Amino acid sequence: MLGILHELREVQLPILAVLLLGGCVTKLARAARVSSTELGLGPTALFPIRLRRPMALAVCAVECGLGVGLIVTAGRFGSGTPATLVRSGTTLLFLVATSALVEMRTIKPDVGCGCFGDFSTAPVSGRTLIRSALLAAAALSTVWLRPIQLPGGHSTAAAELVIFMLVELAFIGALSPEVGEALVRLGYSEPCELRAVPPARTLLALHRSKQWRRHAGVLSSDEPVDVWRELCWRYFVYQGTVQGREVQVIFAVSLQQRRPAVQAALVDAPTGQVLAWPAPPSRPSQVGRLLHGLAAWQGGERLGQAEPRLRQAEPRLRQGEARLQASGSLPFSTDL
């Protein structure tokens, strides 16, 4: 029995560390995305608006520090006083959180706990309070825990630890309204008409597309003269010149998240009439390139065959040159 209780205490350290780090990441993501007036989730709702963002960042820093500390001090490294301080701080954090949730349920019953950022928008319920109190008790049980040692390879202790961890995570998930919110978000796809996509991201997708590389030579500038959005498409207009004619190149980039489609159109600048793209410069066909390479190869082969004959005739050429130099005159043609 005592062995089972000891294993249960050991399991609390990784679970508490994962929950603290997960809460830190989700809170930080929300704090970076929304304004201070919209940070009214969890205990930050009890503070004035100007203090909500600093308090949210402070809570994130404390959770991150305690989560990393629980992992670092779980073994022999940092055992003793450092481990006791980190685990005591974790216990104090969950006790304060439980008290704040009780206060929030009385003062602001319609506000979520904010434990995991945007996933914790549901009002504080009894399940949320029970979860926070149990986590405080779990943290308290680890304060005087000895350094954790990895179980041996032939021991069933590792399997028991995994089973205990999965059972406790399932129990915590049953007490967490965030699980239902996460499942809803995973099964929900926001329509592209309502999706908020920054223009800079769309412009980056345009610059990486084949259409941009194909028509960039026509453009007079890399800066668009007009940008607008219509439903699931964002349009970019560029000034350009084709054969001395002022034109506009309009790129349409879809707002889908992966591999957005890109279309391009050429328009006459004065009249707005759609023009045909100029024909690309002619390139030798594949058959022509093949015949040219074959001819070059055959020419090189013939030159290689003629080289031995030239080497054999070289002595005769030198003898003729010597005779001409000895005669002191060069032959010339009289057929003029």
C-alpha cells in the first residue's frame, strides 16, 4: 500500500509540470493577441484594466518558472532545499488560485477561470474548483518527496507509473471544461470569408508563387498601388510596362491556409481592358536540343578519329617548311 502511495506521489511531478507549462503557453498566447480590456479571464479580471496585462504576464512567468523547476529538481540535481522551495511554491500557487476562483464565482459568475487561456472561457463551476483544490493537494504531497529514480528495465514499476499517470490525466480531463472546448475547436473550421489573414502573410505567399516569378519582369515596382479583399480573395495591383504600353498587373491570392492559389491578369492602364499576356521568347524544342547535342558529339568523335592522321602528317609539313625557308622565297599565284 505504501509503495502505491509513493508511486502516486512521484507521478504528480510530471503532471503538475505539464499543466503549469501548458497554462503558461496558452495564457501568453492570449495576452499577446488581445488587448488589456479583453484580458478579463481568471484572476486578472479582479484587477483594474491597466494592470491586467502585467498581471497576466506575471502569472505566466511564475507558472513557467515553477514548471521548469519541478522538472529540474525531480531527480538528484537540485534535491533538498531547491526542490522543497519549488514544490512549496507550486502548492501556494494552486491554493491562491483556488481562493481566487471561489471569489470570482461570487463576484463575477459569468467570467471564465482563464486557466488555459482561450480554452477556459466557460464560467467557473464546481468542477473547476474541485480540480484546482485537488491539484493543490497533489502539489502538497510532493513537498517532502525524495528524488525520483528511473525504474529498472526489468521492473513493472514503469508500467505502473504510466497507468497511474493516464488514470489521473483522464480524471483531470473529466473535471476540465477545456477538453470540450478543445474538441469543438478541432472539429470547427472557420469560413474563409470570416478568416482574419494579415495582408503581409498574403503578400509573402504571392512573392513565393510561380505567377510572381513568371510576371515579375513586367512590373515597374515591387510595391502594389492598390490592395483590397473580396470574400476569400485578396487582390494586389501593380504598375507595369509591356512593349512600351502602360499596363496594370492584378494578382488574386486566395486566403486558404495551405498552398494558396494565385491568379494573374493583365489590364490596360488607361482603359481597363483585359489584355493577353505577351508571348514568351521562343526556346529551342526538346528535339532541336537533342539533334544539336548529337551533332556536337559526332563532330567531336570525327575530330578524335582525324587526330592520329594529323600526327602522322606532321613530319612532312615540317620538311616542307624547312625547304621554303632554305629557298628564300615563297610560292605565289600568278592568276590575277
